[in-house]
Amino acid sequence: MEALQKTNNIRNIGFIAHIDAGKTTVSERVLYYAGRIHKVGEVHEGTATMDWMAQERERGITITSASTTCIWNNHTINVIDTPGHVDFTAEVERSLRVLDGGVVIFDAVAGVEPQSETVWRQADKYNVPRLCFVNKMDRVGAGFTETIDSIKERLGANPVAIQLPIGSEDKFIGFIDLVTEQAFTYNDELGNSIEKCETPNELKEDVVKNRNILIEQIAESDDSLLEKYIDGDSISESEIKSALRTATIEAKIVPVLCGSALKNKGVQALLDAIVEYLPSPIEIAGTEGLDAKTQSNIEITYDRKEFSALVFKAVADPFIGRLVYFRVYSGELKTGDSIYNSTTGRKERVGRIVRMHAQTREDMDLVKSGDIAAIVGAKNATTGDTLSSPDSPIILENINFPDPVMSISIEPKTKVDQEKLTDALIKLADEDPTLKINYDSEVNQTLISGMGELHLEIIVDRMKREYKVEANI
């Protein structure tokens, strides 16, 4: 029962969006309000916790998905902050494969942008239930209802406001919760002082109208609520929350919230909504797997006793060696256990398990179904591999990545660089499934292929800094 209780209180979520919608700023605030960090880092100052790579800090963009864990209302929230730039779409793909829920962030001025559509389709592909957060409500030209309309039109989704902003642009001071019909304003710069207040008179009609839309939408997926609604009976707050949770998890509705992460407004309410409406690993349908012995299909559910996990990322850490990130789908894993890599057919011993917080880590003795963690020093596991118990090997569905779209030739500057170059490229390709290395014998050149100019530029930059390789492009 305790294990069930614990798994029920886990939320595996990712922040996904177009570049510059404010994903990293939102995740920084999430960590701050959850007490994980004590000083808010800023992307534009290069101090964001989740953007830990030198290249990310210089450019003010996210390049690799960083994972961290925080606690909110007795719930463990595993957060993955993903890149928004189209060149790093593989990072979003592999994160969504192992997540149970997503928060799609929109810029209140720009609404739905090209990459918003890409990440939305990726989330559709993996049936990830999601919330929308309309960020940057403090910017000139911010439009909450316009953003909701563009989500409807361009993404074909069913967004339903569960909050209404009080004011916009420089007059954005708070929000009205449509579920509880309670208004809140922010009274300090860090957003720690939140006060209940009266709903402004000019918004009362809007509140009634939008609340009715919310109840109508959730009543459609709940027969007992529908009867009450038609009969004109009052519907309680707990009934609305329960029906809204079900409709969100079944992807019939996408609840929409508003705020301004940079101005520290709306993030605590977003955390409440993540806990309230996004699913725990228990509520997600089982994952399809293949029994490696019998070659028959089986459904992997959270209560299956035997261990199974999917590797979604491998990283060469300069301090502790190779890190293999994995999501546990069933059973549990302890340090010292033996695991079987069903994809490669090799066995490994687990020397050390860590939980990551961007690039820092804390040791763990045990991980259970629903957890996201990393194994230190696993030599043979790479992205897409299935780890399982040696007695009941299974294979989980792999992660598919797009093909590279651009190539450049690369050569070492000196003889000394030759060996270092090969070593660096092998390590970088191990980390990044969209980086391909080929040797073209006709022109006698080594070609590296990737998802775009920025992607390859970052690869070359990392070779120089991390592996001290000088190369001509």
C-alpha cells in the first residue's frame, strides 16, 4: 500500500514550447517556490539552474533537456525542461517518450508559434495529457483569449480556461480561479505574498460565462455532472476538480492557466494544477512491451513485480563518468543489483544510482515504478535500450528520431588532435542520437551530420571546450 501511495504522489512532467516562450524561466520559478533553490536564476543573466552548459548560458537558450526533482504539496514532481529550438527536437522527443504529463507554455503576445505546433504533435504521438500556461501576460500586446483561440484553431485542441487574468500588460496583477470562483492578487516582487480579493466588477460577467463553458465541457465527459447541469443543480468544487482531472488525463480537455514567470506571478497555481490535474504513473495506460523469451506482446503496468525501465538519455559526465538516464516502468532497482539489457543482450551490475538536479546529483539506494533516475558508469546502455530483470527480459518500444538534414566536413588541425577527434565524436554521438558520423572515402573526409546549423555549431564548440579538440570545419 505504501508503494502505491508513493507512486500515486509522483508527477513526471515536462515543460515544452517554442523557443523563448519561457520554459526555463518557468522551471526556475517552480524550483524556487518548491524550495529546491533559494535564489532565482535568470536565463538572460546566464544564471539559470536548468541551463547549466556554458553554451546555454552564453546563448540564453536550452540545448539539452535537464531533469530535476522537487516536492510540492507532498507530491514528488520530476521535471524535465526541454529545448525549444527546432535543431534540438530530439531532446523533446525522448523526454516526451518517458513523461506522463506536459505543460505547454505559450507566449501571450505570439500565441501558437511554429515550434509550438511541432511539440504539440510530438505530445499527441505519445498521448501525453497536458496543461497550457499562457506566459508573459505582463508584456505589451499580451492576449489571453486570443492565445486560447489560436490553440483551438492551429492545434485543433480543446483548450478550456480554468483561470482568468486580472488585467494585462503592465496592469497584470493576478488571476481568478474559475473552479473556486476566488480572485488572487500578487503584492510583492518575488510573488510570495498572494492575497485573496474581491472579483473586479468588470470581470464578473466574464467569470460567469467562462465558468459555464468550463462546466459544460467537463459535463460532456461525465454523465452524472451532465444531469446536474441540465437540471440546474449546483455542482460542487470537488466534483468539478474530479471531472476536470479525468477529462484532462483522457486528453478530452486541455486546462489553460495564465501568468508571468519573469514577474513571479502564477507559478504556484501552476504547481497546484500539475498536482491536481496531471496523472500519476498509476493513471497512465500500461506501456506495450515484447517478451524477449516468447516474442509475445505484453502490457507493462506499474504494479508488475519484475523490473523494467527505458533508457532515454546517455551523457558523458566529466566528473563521474558516463550517466545513463532511465524511467522505471515496473518493479524496483537497488544499487548492487544485476540488470539485463534486453536490446543488446548484455548484463550489467548497478554500482550507483543518482537522482539528477540539472548537473548536480544525489545518491539513491532504491528506485521504484514511476521514478526517473540515472545509473553511473553503465557502459553498454544507450538511448532507447530496455533494462529489465535478468529472469524476465522484455523489450519496450524504442524512441524514433528524425534523420539529419545537414552535413559538414571536419578534420583535425594537428596529428595530436586526430585521436582526440575520433574519441570526442564517438562520445558526442553516443549522447546525441541525431548526430551521425560518416567517412566519405571518395573525398577522403569525415562528415558529421545533424539537425541544423546551430546543432552542428554547438557540437564543434563542445569538442573544443570539453574535449580540447582543435578542428577545421
